[in-house]
Amino acid sequence: MTDNHPTQSLDDTVHQRTRLGILAVLAEGSRVQFGFLQEALGLTDGNLSRHLSTLEEAGFARVEKGYEGRRPRTWVHITRAGQRALAAELDALRRLIQRYDARAAGPEPD
């Protein structure tokens, strides 16, 4: 029996470019301000909010509202499930790249 193609391991929730970017940025810190995510990924308020809702519903991110002094702030955290989902996604992408590189290094087809 052959192994499944690596693309079968890609998670549609995580693989979408913006959500993958959000999880990647969140994985770099303990918590990230909404405005930082928005600027880092070049997103509008509404677009970022929509993607964060999807990640929250999947249990991959948690949004926390509060104040820094008198200013309202929104912070976003990656959850353990989000860390696992990101790691699995990156593993699937690595396997896909390895598969491609192995074929590219082999003899050219006729």
C-alpha cells in the first residue's frame, strides 16, 4: 500500500493563506495585538476579524479584549490545538516539498 499524498494532510482551516499567516505570527509570541496582526499581514479590520472567528471556532486561537491603561486592546493567542494544527500543516508542506524535490532531482521524463 502506498502512502497518501501529502496534500491529503493539509487542513483547509489552517491552509488558507491568511489563517496560516495568523497562526504563524501567533506562534512567534505569547500574545499578539490585533493591530500588529493587521499591519503584519496587510488586512482590514473586517477581514482579520472574520479569519480570527474561523480560527476561534476551530479552537486554534483565542481572542481576549481588555485595556492597556485607558485604551481598549484586543490580544490574540494561539491555543495548544492551534500549535498542533500549525505543526501538522508545516509537516505536510515539508513532505510535499520533499516529494517534489525528489522528483525534480530524478531523471527527466521522456
